[in-house]
Amino acid sequence: MLRLVSLKLGRLYRYVKLAVLGSLAAALVLNTHSLLASLQRNELSERRFLQLNKCPACWGTSWCRKFLNGQLRLESWGRLRLLDFLNVKNVYFARYGEPREGSRRVVLKRLGSAQELADIDTKICRRATGRGRCDLLQALHATEFASINGDVRLLTPEVVEGWSDLVHCPSQRLLDRLVRRYAETKDSGSFLLRNLKDSERMQLLITLAFNPEPLVLQSFPSDEGWPFAKYLGACGRMVAVNYVGEELWSYFNAPWEKRVDLAWQLMEIAEQLTNNDFEFALYLLDVSFDNFAVGPRDGKVIIVDAENVLVADKRLIKQNKPENWDVWYESKFDDCDKEACLSFSKEILCARATVDHNYYAICQNLLSRHATWRGTSGGLLHDPPAEIAKDGRLEALLDECANPKKRYGRFQAAKELREYLAQLSNNVR
């Protein structure tokens, strides 16, 4: 009976697969002319495709000249709008050409799905008129994005607190950093709002409210050693960042020595974001295999999705001394049946000076046996060599880092794990 059921399901799957392939083939035939046209034209030089008409309800305009001059071209299948239903995240790969530097690969992001971007327009309209549809540019001037004008000297915490993860608990020092390093203005370097044009100021605030990833990349740049992709520029609702390499997921079954090196780098990233000389703690609220990429030449691990990063100012926490501020905070293990689960309290992340969240996130969702992704389990460090498995130290450290049994066990396990992985990495090189 079971065999009969499995055979029927197998046939049904084949029929469905053939039907889908047939539909796609028919669509390709019926749309041959439009497909050829889309392959020939460069949509990245079209204002409508870039949604430049939405500005200043957009991400910026610093790279518009490069886009409109045709210096960027979508790669191969990225030019086929018929396949957009597969590109839910609106992430594109393109070639960017400079006369003296040649061509290089870049990543283009709309920073949201089509529905999420439509929701931005709806929210702006509702804030201004109470209705879901309106003249977007007129409505924008009736929102708080326009009311924070050049007469306001500084962008202050009470104005933007809670707008997004980045500013869930902002300090003045963080906001000054965001304004001073804002890359979508020609006169960057000042933390005074009046030095930004009205359109630039609104773009900054809208980015901060709806998807602050560009501001994370600008404020904590790769050029200064932060583990994020390099921000290049924006035009309308399209942002360009440096192409890093293949996602971490593609290394899931890489040779053991490669996975050990990647695991060590991930733990180093957790340490850097938690403890650094700037006394900003950057907590990763979304940790999965597709949020990291690996450079093909240097093998360096980089964070390529920084939308959900909460920044806590440790200097301010130590100064204000909220209740239990100096008590070490241990994140609770989340034994859920879904992928990339994390358990955290934003309020606690904002109020404690010593937090193990980043160690917990990396160990649970990427490294340990609890990590699950795309139907696999066992984490990046699955199936260690026999001598490593027999020794048992690696498994014990990973378990304690993901789900500690002792008080403050994760802090100690994370420290020892970093040291142990560094030792293993040196031994296999």
C-alpha cells in the first residue's frame, strides 16, 4: 500500500513538473519578441526601472549618473522580467564598467520585495492623508520625514527611536555617526542636519525607517575593517554594493579544513561586533547561511545582509546605568523546528553592557548540530575527522556555545571555541 502511494506521488510530482516546464516553455515562445527586446536594452539606464520617480522617497541618487550613462548592465537571466517571480528578494547581479578600471561584478538590491516597496508608498500616504493611495511626492511633505527640516540642528534619539532595528535604542553618538557618514550627499562629514539638502535629509530618514541596511554599511564600512559588504551608491530604489562571492551555504560540504577556517572567521566576527574599541555592540538579529558570503580569492567571510542589525551604545549604557546593566546577559537557547531561529529581547540587548547574543546566534544557527538550513542539519562543522570526533572537545564546545549548561557557560565556550578553531585552522594549513 505504501509503495503504491509513493508511486502515485512520484507520478504526480513528474506530471506537475512537466506542466510547469511546459507553461514556462509556452510563455517563452509567446513572449519571444519581448524577451529579445529585454535582452537587448539596458533597463538599468531607465528611470522607471530604477523607480527614480519615487525620490526623495528612495534610497539615494549618488550613482544615478553611472546608472543612466549605461555603466551598469544586468547579467544574463537578470534581464528577463518573465523570471522576476523567482527573484522575490529583488537582488540582481550586474557588471559595472569604468573606463580605466575595466568591468567588475556588483550586486544590486531594491531592499525589499515588490509588495514591501508598495507598502512603503501606502504607509507614506496613510501617514500624510489617511488614505492608502495618493500623490506620493506631495504626501511626503506632510510626513515627519519632511518636518525634520534644516532648522533642526541634530538628528536626536527621541525623534527616531524604534523606527528600525538599527535605531531601536539610538544614542546621540550613533546618530551623529549616521549623519556624518551618510554617503548620499556631496557634503558628507558633518553631523549637522542643516548641511543636508531637503531631499537628502528625507532620503536618509526614509532609509532609516524602512530598510537601514545601507546606513549600516556606510557607518561601519569595510574599508575600516568592519565585516560588511562595501556600499557603492544608489539610484532611486536601487542600491549597489560590492560583490563578495558565493553564499556561505555553498561551502556546507567543502573540505574540512576550509570549513574550520570559515567557522573560526564567523566566531571572530561575533567577537568583533560584540567587543570593539568604538564601544558599539552590533547585534545580528537575523543569522542564516545566505546572510554571509565568502571571497573567492582571500576566503574572507563577509556579512551581505545587514538589514536586521541592532546597535547598542555600550558607552551610554555604562553612563546611564539602567537596572542590571552590569549583569552579564545570557541568551536563551531556542529549540524550534524552523530554520534560523533566534530568541532575544531587544530591550535587554539595549540595556546590558555584556551580552552573548552574537556568539549564540553564530553557534546555534551556523556551526553546531542544532543548525538547520535547506533540509540539512549538523551545521558547518558537521562530520569532523575521526580524531576530532573521538577527542570530543569540539562537540562539547559547540554544544555549550549553542545551549549552555553552566552559568555564563556560553561566554567561556565561545572564547575557547575561537582559540580551538584557530589552532585547528593553523594545523590544517
